[in-house]
Amino acid sequence: MSRHTLTLTTPYVLEAERYELRADGLYRFDPDRRAFVQVLGASLVIAASAATASAQPNGGRRRRGDEQSRTESLDQRFHIGADGVVTVFTSKVEVGQGSRTQLTQAAAEELRLPADRIRLVMADTALCPDDGGTAGSRTTPANVPQIRRAAAAAREILLALAAQRLQVDPSQLDCREGLFADRSSGKQLTLAELAQNDALKSLLQDAASGEASLADADQWKVLGTSVPQVNARDLVTGAARFPSDVSRPGMLYGKVLRAPTYNATLQSLEIPADPALSGVTIVRDNSFVGVAAGNSWLAAAAIDALAAAAKWDNPPHPSSDELFTHLKKTASHDGDAWPRPRVDAWGDGAQALDSVPPERRLAADYTVAYIQHAPLEPRAAVAQWNDGQLTVWTGSQQPSRVHSELSAAFQLPADRVRVIVPDTGGSFGGKHTGEVAVEAARLAKAAGKPVSLRWSREEEFTWAYCRPAGLIEVRAALDDAGRIAAWDFTNYNSGESGIRLPYDAPHGRTQFLAADSPLRQGSYRALASTANNFARESAIDELAAMAAADPLAFRLAHLADGRLKDVLTAVAEKFTWTERYARRAADRGVGLACGTEKGSFVAACVEVEVQPGGAPRVTTVCQAFECGAIQNPANLRRQVEGAIIMGLGGALTEQMVFKDGRLATASFSKYAVPRMADVPQLDIVLLNRPDLPSVGAGETPIIAVAPAIANALANATGRRIRSMPLIPGGS
Amino acid sequence: MTQQLKLKVNGRDVAVDAHGERPLLDVLREDLGLTGAKYGCGEGQCGACTVLLDGAAVRSCVTTVADAVGMSIETIEGLGEGDALHPLQQAFVDHGAAQCGYCVPGQIMSAVALLRENARPSRAEIIAAMNGNLCRCCNYPSILAAIEHAASPK
């Protein structure tokens, strides 16, 4: 099978803050082959290409949408085995969010099979149709229906074939558990028997996903149930092979020379006569310097030797202390530059603020620090060249994009590159790019052997793109009845997701302005929704306080009936908000927040405990979440719990601190992420709406946590903290 | 200097030619093909590389292979008997205690060490023993539930 032409029917609009998807590749390799490659026995001076040592953009890479929906023939989607097992091919990846199990359920549902009769081949560009990358919570709303439609069409073909063989009308047949049975005679055929029919392959080949009917949610047999993770056994035995576990015969281990500071460029590198470099393949190609050696330890020692000899130019770099001034100063109002300013105004817009007396006006600036995804498996790739054909195993949410990056970096036709994404050790929006794949491929090309490259934790913290920092200015006013009269909200740099005001306000404006980012930034779970919800929901609480209103009542009074109001009401009831808000104590506070993103709805109530001299502690998070018809309740619960706990990190402690171009927080000992002891009591309410289409759930459950905590802290202490993280030093 | 080191891994004697200063984790993964233990941080902060040395949970990324000579090394691959899962592995499956699963071998090995030492730990004791094992998917509630189940009287 080969990759084939894509038909774009639903172009996916990229949010502004997916900066990494618009960025150029990190490397431009030298097409003139002046690049230096050597297996060293002796020292050597390198002068070649020094003039072009700085990072150059990788020109000409084609842009692609995040999601493609195309006309496919069913034999590219399914293989029906003689053992009655159906193999499903998809470019989607599994990074812990549960897509492998969920897509298995989707196929099983419409093929009327138990989940264990489905096998998924995911994210192999040589085998799988391109269903787009795995991002934006799109698997549930876009790819589950896509697989279901294809499976339903395949089921109809199987039914027709069985009817023909049994010489009955298809409407006479029952299809379930891989049996096609004639209701009147009891005669039946198994899926395995049908699979051996010569006609089946050409029938599937000629058919596209048709209009076969899909089961309604209230009829679901496999969807809607807590099918256990299909590969759980491999995960608990250590048999699962993550990208960093891939091994090839004769494989070497790579390492790349990193700059000592952000923005630094290599001025000179004289290869020293160091025994650590003996027998090591050294590659220098423009800005890229790396090694390949017999094991990771030797590769690291070789890089240390090169690092000691390298001379760098270190230009000035803004520090995290001056970050928000820098963002405001460099904000772009240029409508032609990307990302463009996005301004939405209604009523009299910002002008309405001026008519309100100062005591009913709020002016509050909120900040959100850069944070890292820190997936437990750092970026990793194994690259192998065979006769000019490149195969790379790597952890990425975007196999197709990585494929394009490799093809561009090595000037290879598309059919000479194959990208395979084994189930990957975490991602959270952080693995959309292919830099590690390109690096591994460059080393493998030089070494003439497969090369495994895994970034260190320090590299992952320092050089991976991070969640954008942001400055958010809120200007708002109340009318004399204590209702929101005007709303003005400006986000500098962090992004536009979740910027819309869900509350009723007669006049207002929201705007997003891009700025110069000192760090490489891009997508993160829920994108800028966390930042925008933090600022908005904090400001709403500040307005409620100004109006002397209960924050719940204030919100409800400004919300129309609907799904957001429903989750807010549900969480307040579960948490017994009204009672607990009234019963406030000096050492305890409660707070709430709500929001919507990507078609799902979330509300959270939080209790914090504040001891004099001690760090505030989040004791309870109660959260209600609604994402349409629930497809796998157990997995949904885990996604919601995981998002809440991950959100505690960004809310309370996580931040990237940097000065003079050096990151001071490049390890887990200096960058505190949530641990088991940090987990509060979790009370989760999952609202099931079988009457509504299912949407994704991996992102939105993170967005209400930080503002709810900020509001609870303000409730407990009377002091409003307007920066994320809220308690960076722990107190 | 590379030397021949005699190791005992999952009950078997194996000899490897390796520099004694290399991390045990690298030797397990790169020389012995035992990739169950994972790299997560290289500084003993995340627990992904956890293996047992003479029954105690250690971070193999900050343990040199020379230090493991003469000790019994247990990895996730050595747990369970034939096709039968170890009770903790089964509990992790039953409680959905994996999201991406990358941390899971380390989580299980830390929990094995805990339960061998203390068959009926309290919740606080479990949390104290497991606090060095990061799960970035933050699936801690399911991991805790799995360990509590494995530690409960049957």
C-alpha cells in the first residue's frame, strides 16, 4: 500500500498559538556536501561551513492542515484476516489519551465485533491512510465517526457477501460477534470464512465509506462502555516498545551538541585530540553538530569533549524577570504579520468603560509563565537508511508533518521516507515537530548505521517548544445594578483559544496580539484556554466581589441557559458550594471557575487550606465535565483526573526561569511537577449527553483548575494573586 | 576501561563487556535489551528507571553498573511467572493504571519493593513510597487504587 492523494473537505483552522506548526525546521543541511563527517583517530581542524553556522530556516516545506478527510477505499482502511481479526489502519497516534482503545471501539461497534477482534495499526506513513495529526481533541469528533462510517460500509459489504453465499436476502441476516446468520434457517457464516472469499478484497477496494447507518448512542454495544486499554498487558510487562525502546541491528547511539545559551551561534569548533572521540562518528553540517557511538555513555562523553572545545557567540537574551514587559513592548499590531491580531468587539466596545465611574471599574493585569510539557519520555527517534530509503521511528503527534520535515531536510521524494510512530510516552501537545527525527536521520546517514537518539531531560526542558507565556490585561466595569457593563480583554502572546467571553455583557472587546517570544513556543494541552480562563475567571471573581455577590450567583446571572450553566450548576451542587461559601474560615477558602473549549464544558470548585507560614494546599477539586455522548467512561474519568492534576502543576508551581540565555529550571529537581502526594480529593461529575455528538475530552478539563484555585486563595486570604504559577516558591 | 562484568539479572547470570561507570539503566537497555526500565530524567527524580537491587528499589539511571555487580537485579521483565502476571501487574491492568504507560514499569517495581517490605501499607505509606515515581499523565488516582487493591487482604 502507498500513501495517496488527500482530498481536503474540512480544512482545519489552526489556532494562532500553534506557533510550532508554522515555524521553520531547525536545520538546513548543506546540499553541497561540504559537511564534515569523520570517524576520528586523530585530531583535525574544521573550517568548512563556519560562515553558515547559524540556524537557517528550512525553506519550501509545504504547509498542511491538521486534519484531512478524504475519499478512501475500504481496503486501505481494513484488512480482514482469515482468523476473523480485523486490522484497522489509521495515522492517529496513541500518546496516553486512549485513542487506540477508542478507535478500536469505533470499528468494533459498527462491525458488530467484540473489541478483541480488532487490531489497530497506527501512524505508519507507509501503511496508513493520512487521517491528519493527533491534536486539538479531534480524534473523538472527527476520526471516530470516520472509522465508524468506514466500518459500517464494510459491514454492509460483508452482509451482502454473506447473503449471496447463503442465498438469502441481506435483510434476513443478523450480524453480530463475527457471525452472519440467517434468522429463518439458522444457517450462518463466520467473518473468518468470509475473509477467505476471493471477492472480498475487490469489493472493499471498490467501495468508499458510504452512507451506511451508524448506531445511535443509546444503541451502542461497545462504544459507551469502559473497554479496558487494549494494550494494557504490554504496558505492565515492559513488553511495549516506545520510540526510545526501538532497537535495530548494528544500531549506534547519538547525541547532539547544544548551544550553551538560547540564541547562541557556533563560531568555531576545533576537534580536540581527546580519547573520548576515538571511534566516534562526528558530524558537522552547518549549525548541526552531533555524534554517534556504540552506546549512550560514549556518545555523551564525546559531546562533552566537543562542548569543551566549541566557541560560541552568545547574544543578549531577555530574562524571565523582564518577560512580560518584553511581550508588551514587542506586541505586533501588524495585520499582515503572522499570527495576525485578532480583535472581536461588540456594542460600543472598549469605549463603554469610560462612562462608568472609577469605583465600579476593574483594571487587572494577569500573567502566565512559560511552562514545559515534560512528557516522561523525552523526544526520541531511531533512524535507518537503506539504499537511499529513510525509515524513522519516533514519538510524534504529527507523523505526516515529520514525514514532510524529513523529506525537506534530506531532499527526498515522499516515497523514500517512512515514519512510524510507536505508542509514545506522553506528549500533551508537545510533540508536533520532527527535530529529533531529523537529527537522528542526519547522524544515521553519516554513520551508515541505524542511530537511536533520545533527548536528555535537560534538552527536553531547554530546547523543546513550551507553552506560550502571556500577559493579559482586563479592563471591566459594572453597571449600577451590579451587572457587567463593559469588558475589555487583551492577551499578549499566549494565544486566542478560550478568549471569548461566555457571560452576558452589552459592550466589550477581546483581542489577541502576538509578540516576540524569547523561547521557542507552541501547542500545549488546551492551548491558551488555560491562560485566558485564568484571567477571565479571576476577573469575574474580582467583579463579583466588587458587586458584593456570591461568585456562583454572579456567574449564573450572566449566563444563558445551556451546557456551561449545566456544568456549573452540577458542580456547585456536588460541592455544596452555597453552604461551603457561606461557612468560610480563616484557614480555608473555596473558589470556582468554569469555561468551554473545543465543544466541551467544564466547571470546578476548589477548596484550599492556608496555614500560617506554610504552603497553601489544595485539599479538594470537584469538577463537572460534559463532552456529549460518553464513549468510554473509565478512560474519560482518567483523562479528567489527569488533566486536573496536571493543571495543578501549572497553577501552583511550574514555570521556566531563565537569565542570560540559560534556563535555571532544566530538571525535575528544579521544576516541580505534581506527584502522588500532591493529589487532592477529587470529586468528578461526568455529565453524559447521549443526545449530543461526542467531542474530545483530553484538553478542556485542565482549564478551570488554575482560576478556581486563584479564587479560593483570594477567598481564604483576601489577597488576589494574578500570576500563574500562583505560589512558585511553594508559599 | 571496558571490562567483563558478571551480573545476575532476573535470576540469570549474564556477562557484559562494559565500562563500570556506565549507568546500570544504559547497560540493561542497550547491552541486555531489557527496555522495560525507562530513562526519564537521569538524576533519580522521576523513578521511570526503577529496578530492584537485592530487593530494594533503586534508580538505575544514577546507579553504576559496577555497583550492581554481585547483587540480584530484578527488572519488570522478570516479574510474573510465564504467562501469569504478578498480582501488581494484574492490579495495574484491572484499575487502568496506565495512560501512556511509560512510567508504569518503574511504578510497579517501586510498588513491588514496598509490598515485599510491608504487605499491608496504609494509604499514607503507599504515597510516601510512591512519591518518587512521576506520572506525567497524572494517573495517580488509578495507580494508588491498583496498589491499594494489590495490598488488600484477599
